[in-house]
Amino acid sequence: MSEVGRRIILIVQHERFTTKQHGYQLEYLTLDLSGNIAVSGYHSSRRTYIDLYSGNNSDSRDKLKLFYSKEFEKYSYYWYRYVSFLDKNVSSKLVTCIGDKIEIIDTKDESKVLPSCRVNGRTTCLAVREGEIFIGLRVSQTVLVFNNDLKETKYIRIKGIEDGDWPRDLQVITDAVFVCTQYGRVLSLSVYDGSIVSEYTDTTAMYAGAWSIAVSEEMNLVAVLWGRRRIIVYSLNKNKSFLVFDVDNDVTRIRISDRDRMIIIGNKKTGEIQMYSLKQLFSFEAMKWTLAYIVSPDECEELQKFFGVTEEEIQRRLEAGDEDNKLSYKQKTVRKMGCLLTVIEEKGHLNPYNVDILTDAVSTLGDKNHNPDLKGPMEGYSLYGNEPSPLGLLSHGVVEAAEARRTEELESGRRMEGYHSKRKGWRLTLHETTVQGEPLSLSSYTSRKTIITKVGGTLEISNTGILLVIPPNALPSDKDEHEIHMRYIPRRAVKDQVKCFSSNSTAVVEIFPNLSLQHSVRLSLPHCLVLQQNLERKAKIFASHHEKGTHLFWEEQKDVSYHIEDTTCIMLLNSFSWYKYCIDDEIVIAKKIVVYTAAQEPKPHDDVVRIEVGCYPDLPGQEEDIPGGQNLVVAHKKILYFLKSEKQHPLQISLNDIFPSGWQCRRTSNFTDTLSKKIPYSKISREFGDSCVYILEKSSHAAGMPLCVFTASQDKDVEMDNIAVQLAVNLQVIEKVPPNIGVTGNQCESSLLKAETNITKSGVKLEIPGTGVELKIPPNALEGNGEDHLIGMRIIPCRIIEDQVTSLSSNACTAVEVYPHTISLRQPAKLKLPHCLAFYEDSYLRARIFTNYQIGGAQPSGRKIQN
């Protein structure tokens, strides 16, 4: 085993493996958020067991103790038992499966009668995501999904794998399912349709077949166990490996602890649970061990030239070791790379505190033909696309570890001589967001720019609430004018690391260039929280002054003055940079979210349709990140207040009606109530919302596409407006009504949603193309002397003028403004406005028409038109 593989923090082993009893084997392990570990396995007599280890004393690892253990009698002819915590916040309830049986266990009171069920197949693995249980089946390309009552809610058909292959191990994050298959493949799947998003491969080409997988969404890591003894760590977003280390033989499972920043493995034969510190794995020795595998032969030769290492020096090193003529080409390349790094280290070019010189070398050599002027260790992306190279990721981890050690030694009064860091003020933590400043394309996010002179000015991103006000003489006086840029960064790109109800509920912007301001400027950023009125409103302001091409490093700005209003936070800034803020969780009552219905555009003869009902924070740009992406058409949206609750009430989605009656919601044998589904409290309170899927099937006598009516609510016992809304999706017209009309406010000033023309005595027909909005003015209808008039019409999004009465038909009709308001008509004009409702046949259709008159800066007053 390598030195890397020996960096074990703790080994835990049950006494059943240390006594003279034989025949026990470890099969499965999982973790909860408190660091508790659940282990399951079996005996040769087909008895199975579950052990629980406490992780509450993780600061003192020697105190990690067994607090629950149970053995089960054999169940039919099945051997393998799998276990997980039912709720990652509660260690007393477990979900376990063996063979075709799934059951829930209360470790504190085993006499309780808890749900259990059977499935049509043999279970092979399980994973739990808040409120959902995912079960893999043997000889089946299917993952079943259950709720906490063991009612089957849906299934995921794995696409793109061979017949006879099945999930051997399973991990689930927000919008993806990761499976390790029986044939040794590691796949990232869409949680919505089971399609393959990406595949992870053994980059070392030493062992065949993956055995287990672990995923950390918080740290952006994927760890795969290959051949039961080699672990490769990848970037979650891009399947690029950047850490390799070997472990003991016969390891059967691997997991990642976000809480303790550890990789945890279980040994099948010895029953040992071994913990590896990620902080120690990101070390100088780990870097050299990893580079020996991931650097290609061509890169090895270039590094050799870059550092001036001769072939004779490498050969002397090779001859000093044990020669094995049976080594493969890959193994020989690994040996040569290891010797090269040893020579580089001996020459004094490389040590744990200047490890980034290797990144300089690879980056410079990789890009010298494309950009000879390129400088800096993190600007060479050509070797690995638009992502930092595995070498860069690993070496940054080493720099961080070296800086942490240096800090510890300085605090204890000892100095580390010869330490130099080219990135003063730069940090990278394993859990920090890896969004770089410069590589982001301005076209990717909403942005604005303007020229500001000495008299000052404003910069606003329309329909977002983001406003920058620059007073006179605030900018440097070396120029008469400056070009100022500001762009809005979607919240999914910059997640809050502190998880609470107010997380991810405020806007993030970047303002550049970084100028030395002579006076404070005022920045207004929106939020989507409902705040208490009588308490002091506190917040923390953060800025990231990271260098070009490096990672975000958020620091609290305690000297920034601010004022929190009901919908925005106004802050006074003395410099330009990246800015975000977090509102004190204690003053928050609710979160304003958008609940939506969406569906794929149906085809005339479709017998099965898929409808998605979901939610996201009411922040600009969030609607672009709804699950399903561009394949879905948003049919209906409404604002809902999601309440902060100690009981953590989820968002309940109910399918109330389907018209015509020939359509029905798909049901499964194990799940009788498919009409009511839940979005977990934590998905809305701490993350970016979620969605649930309804599959509708058409019977032989049904005619046309269906109309569905849904209700979204949280808690009926709470007296507050907008905690329950009704939504609809009409599949008959979904492809005809543009989703932006009456729904979003991002394009209300767009030329696509307004039209203008000159009107004469002969009348005019004015329409907004593609929207169904049409205005017909008859001849001689205008009052006046017959001169031409410019007349215009624009659509007003429903989010700006929401209906005050909450019902199914609320915000389902288009609103427009016809201008100028000073024009009077002798004869009525005909205005045609679309809606997204469907009606009962032979029903009497009624509506109320409203108009708004607004004079100067006064508030608009609604007035019903009687005729």
C-alpha cells in the first residue's frame, strides 16, 4: 500500500470480527448528518446484522462507539441486507431491505409497528434523499422511489446500459442519481428520466470494474472504488480525476462525510471501517502519487524538458528500483513519472510549499502554441477544456494544506523558513463554490454596462430590483468617464455554505472594474424573504476580492453600512467587487417562492404525458434553472409564501381534477395515492426548491389532451395569505401560449412584447406577433382634427399586477397597456387578449374587465368597466 493509503484516522471494528466466530462479512454502510455510521452485513448461515456507531464525539475519534446492534434471522434464501438512515437528521429510524422486503425500524422502540412492503424483484442497494427512498433492483434496469411511508411514488428507468446489468451501489443528490452497476460502470443519471448525463472511468487503467461510489454535493466530489482496492476522486461537475490512492484489498463500500471532511470505507472480510482525512489526502505525497497516474506520456516528456531533466537522470532512478519486465505500458509510464518527480524534487524545484510550480509548467507548456503571452498557474485550461486541470485542483489542495500547516506553526510560535506563496490572500476550501470570475461569459448571465462621468449616474438591471447609484465625483478623477459593468449571478452558481431558512434567498452581483472610489456608492440587491416588522433587521455583507482566474473567497465586510427593506437590501460600498448578503434567520417569517406547472409540448396522438409541478425562490433568473430544462414549457406560475416552521411542514402538491375523465394518473401496485405528493421542507428552506412529476395515461375512450388542476399548500392551520394556491396546465393550448406572457417580468420592456404604429382616419389593426394580443380600431374612431397619432400596446406581466383574489383563474389572463392615455375614441375599439383556461362545455361564460388609471407618480387605482 502507498503512503497515501496509510493515512487512516481511525479504524472501527465490531467484536464479531475479532472473536473466533467466522463467517461474518460487511456488505453496506451509510452516514447521517451527525456523523453516525450504519453498517449492515451477513453471516454464512444467512443471518444478517445492523450496527450503528455514534459520530457525536467526532472531535475525539477514539470515542466513536457502537450504540446499537441487532442480528436478524435468515430471510428465505437471501444473504445481503442494505441499510440507511430514514432521515439524515434523526439517527433512531432506519430503512433496510433484504431480498424483496423493505421495512422501517425504530432503534429506540422496536415494538412499534412501522411500514413495510415487498417489491417485485431482489433489492441490491438503497439511498435516501430527503423525503424519498431510492431502491435498486437486481436483473432490472430500474430504480424504485418510495416516500417515507414506503408508498411507491415513481420509478426511474436507467437508459443506455446493457441487458442483465443492474445497480450495485446508489447515491442521490439534488438532481442526479449516481449508480455503480454490476458490470462495473459508474454513471450519473438524470433523476427525472434516467438518461445518462456522464460516465466516470478508471483513468489509471489498472483495475477492471467499479465496486462502489460516494458523492458529496457540498464538496463537489465523486469518489469511486475500483477493483475493491483503488480509490479515484473526481470533480462532480466534470468527470476529471484529480486524486488517486490505494487501500487494503476486499473493500466493499465507500462513502464521503461532509461533516468531518473524510472518505470512509468498509472492508468486507475484516469488518473494519476506515476513515481517511481529505485534508491529509491533499498532501505533497498524494500529489506525486496522483500525477504518476493522471499525467499523459506527452505531458511527462514536456515536464522533463521544462525542468531540464535528462534521460540519464531518470534512467539512473529507474535502475535503482526493482525492474519488472512484465509491467504494462501504463505501469512503465507511471514509474517514469514517479522518477521524474523525484529528480525534480532533488534539484530543489519542488517542495510542499511551491507545488504550484508544476501547474505553471503544465499550463504554460499546454498553451504555449495557442497563447505565448499566457502567464499564471490557473489560466492554462486548454489541456482540460474550460475546467481547471486535475493537476490544478490537486495542487491547489496541497497549497491550502501547506498554508494551513504554516498558520498552525505561526500560531504556536514557530516559523516555516523558505515558505513563499504566489497567491497571497487566496484560499480554496473543499466546500467552496468553484465559480471563477474571468472564465464566466458575460452572455451567460444578465448584465448591464454604462458610461459614468464626473456627474455620476445609475446602472440598473431591468426587472431584477438590482440598482447601483453612483454620486457625483465618486469615481477616480484620472479619467473624465469610466465604463462600469454589473452582472447578476444566479444563486445556483454561488450557494451559501451556512444552511438555514434564509439561505440562498438574496441576490448576488459582480461590479467591475475594481476602482478606488472617492465616495461611497449605493447598491440595492433584492431578496425573497418575508421579515418581521418590529425587530431589528440584521444582515452580513460579503465580498470576494479574488484575483483573476482564481476561486471565490468570501469575506464579511463589517465596515459596510446597510439598510434592509421589505424586498431589498441597500448597502453603501467603497469598492467594486463580487457582493452578496445573508439576512439574520431570526427575523424571517417566510420565503417567497414561485410555484409552477410545466409539461412537454404534446403531440396529437400521445397516450402518455408528463407534467411537472415544482417551485423555486422568487429571485431573478431562477426560472431558467427549473428541472427538465428546455424540454418543458411552463404553463402556469403563482407566488406562494412558504412559512418557516419548527415542525418543518413540506409543500403539499395535490392533483384535484383531470378533464376529460378518460385521462388518469399512473398508479403502481405498491402505491394507491398518486394524487398527493410532497416537496421536502429542507429543499425549499435551504436549497432552491424541487419538483414532483405526474404521469398521465389516456384510456381508449378519452378525447383530446387533458386539463389538470393542482393545489399547492403548506399548512392549513396557519392564517396567512398566499400559503395555498391553485394552478392549472392545459395540454390543449400549452404549445400555443408563450410561457412568458402573464408569467414573468424579465421581458416586459422587450420589443417582442410590445408593438407601435401610426393610426389615421382609416383605422388600424395592431397586434403583438406570436402572443394572440390584437387591437382593432375602426375608421374615424379618433377624436380630434384627423391628424395621425402614434399608438402603442405592450403586455404587462402578471407578476407586476397580481390578482388580489386568489382562485384557479387568478393570473391566467393577459394584461396590456394601450398608450398614450390621452387619446379618446368616438367608437369602441376591439381588444383581443389570450388566456390559459379551459371551460366546461355548454357553460355560461362570464368575466370581469378591469382598467387602471395612474396619474403622475400616484398609485394605480383599479376600476371595473361596467360596459
